[in-house]
Amino acid sequence: MHFEYDETTKDYIARVEKFMAEAVYPAESVLEEQLAANPDRWSAAPVVAELRAEARSRDLWNMFLPASAGSSDGGAGLTNLQYAPICEILGRSPKLGPAATNCAAPDTGNMEILREFGTPEQKEQWLKPLLNAEIRSAFCMTEPDVASSDATNIATSIRREGDEYVINGLKWWSTGAMNPDAAIFIVMGKTDPEAERHRQQSMVLVPRDTPGVTIVRPLTYFGFDDRDHGGHAEVLFENVRVPVTNILKGEGEGFAIAQARLGPGRIHHCMRAIGLAERALDLARERANSRTAFHRTLAEQGVIREWMAEARIAIEANRLLVLKTAWLMDTVGNRAAHAEIQSIKVSVPRMLETIVDRTIQIFGAAGGSQDFPLAEMYATARALRIADGPDEVHLSALGKAELRRTH
């Protein structure tokens, strides 16, 4: 067993760290200034476009696309194992790192399923501009009226009429939909309510400007709007008509596509979360070493030292599990790595939540203020315990599999 990264990974790590230090971190304050001055919070900030141009000039673009993509469709051709430490570094600046390199959700997952399941015409029309960051996208799966942790509950109707599908339903937490550049929505609904439970659902491509598509409202989480991912929206589909050629893969394939999408999506979330945990720990370290209470620095308080030690142990342990999961996805496939994907989906957000919570405690009241990023970090950590399947769903499946083990 070897723990050293290969030469390609080392090269990318060095170049990504240099890009972050020279361009991304200094731009964080610029982004906040531009957002504060822009009445349309959802439109693209100029600094993002500048960083994207810089990232492309440094050949740091679409690094999330695995080796099977090759370079023909604009991917870097990295394996999951090679991308993991790179994604972690990008996650240290969640508002700019992923977006600057075209490695931001929900576009990454949408590009992956378009590449895997899209027709040549769909790829030309939607995948190509997404790979070039000419447009963005949204993913519309969750619904307010059903428990969407069970994807078979999805109730949005996709009914065929001649050469068209007619879509009716209400979605929410549709990631990316608030961004006006999100030109294409991937919508999951039921094409055959009478079919076998996992064959009732389908996914269709719905252009944003299709008549009947209404952005009802933005949704915030703990008061934060997640603008860097294009926000979350409630979206109403009323008699929306699209050609039958807009279906992905075929009728009844929606549930399988969702599972194919969520696997890589979950590990990307975990990779970025480890980077965010490192950023929180940096803030905790700086604060503990610079603040004095009761005639000693916070760093000299025993409880703070314990928290720092436990944080380091937790980060290292979770990083190793994420790397193992990435390696399994590369070597035996996503299905065989299912248990590990579920494990990191539960473990990493909990680790991040604990570290951010303790960092807020070290900062005192300031930790929850707008002067520091910790409150938003906490909201992110808490959201990850629900996004892409709540903890309880993954734990139930893991426990069931564990009880079936014979050795």
C-alpha cells in the first residue's frame, strides 16, 4: 500500500496551490465587494470571469472529469484518486475555487450525466457550452410535498403527448436555478406511475426559457443563499412542453441516472468539505494563538489543545477514507464502492460540523457574525448532512449491509 501521490497528482497539487495563493484567495474580498455593489445578486461577478480566464491559461479546467472522458470533451482526464486532493484544495475557498476552475456543483454532476447518458445532439447543445462555462445548469429533483430522501416518491408528472413531453409539478432546492446563466434544467419526474417502483421515473432536459417554467422564489439555508452554486430555488412547471428527444437515456431510467449522478457528487462534496475543515482549522489556530484570556493565550488552554488535536485526527482519518473511496471508484467502480461512498457521506459532514462549531466557540460571539466566514461554513456543514441523502438513509443502508455480513 502506497500513500504517496503520483507525479501527475503532485504536479496538479503544486499548480492548484499556486493558483489559489496568487489569484483565488486575494480575490475573495473582491468578490464580496462586487456582490455588495450588485443589485442583481444572482448575476455573475466580474472577478469570477477573470479567475476563469486565468485558470484556463494555467490549464486548470474541468479537472473533475475522470480519465474515461479523455481530453476530447474538455476534461483533464484525471482519476478520482488524482482529483481528490485537488478538489480538497479548491474547497478551501468554496465561493471561488470550484467556480474558477469550472468544477462547481451542480454543473459537475450535470456534465457527468450528460456525458454518460446524453445523445450526440444533447451533448453538442448543452454539454459543450457547460464544459466551456458559457452557460450554467440546474438540477431539479427534490419536491416540497413528498419525502424526497426516497427518490421513488417524486411526483412531478412527465406525460407523453405525441412528439412532446408535458411536465407538471413543483420542485424546490433546485440547485443552480437562481443563476440567470443556468440555461438548462435537468428535471426528474414520473413517466409511468404504474411501472415497477424504480422504473417509474425519467429525466428530461428543460431549457430555462421554456413556457410554463416559473422560478417561484429563492430558498435560503440558515439565512444564506448559496450564491456560489447558483442558489437554490422553488421552481414551478405548468404544462411545460419539450420534445421527446429531450429525454435522458430513455423512459424509466431516471432513478438509475440519479444514482449514477449522486455517487460522484457525494465524493466531490466530501473532498471539498475536507478542504473547508482545513480552512476552519487555520482560522482556529490563528485565533487561539493571538487571543488572550485569563492571562494566557487561548492556545495555552487545555481544552483548546484537545480540540485542535481531535480536529487533526478527524481530518486525517476522513481524508484517508475519502481517498480509499476514490481509489475504489477508479478500480472497481461506483457500485462496488457504494458502502464507502455512504460512509464518507455520513462521516465527513459530521467532522466538518464539529470542527466549525468548535472554531466558532474559539472565536466567541464574533464567530457567528458577518465579519468571519464561520457562520456560513456551519450552514454548509449542516446542509451536507441532508443534501444528496440524509445521514439516516445512508446509516440504515450501511447497517443493513453490515448485519448481513458473514465475516
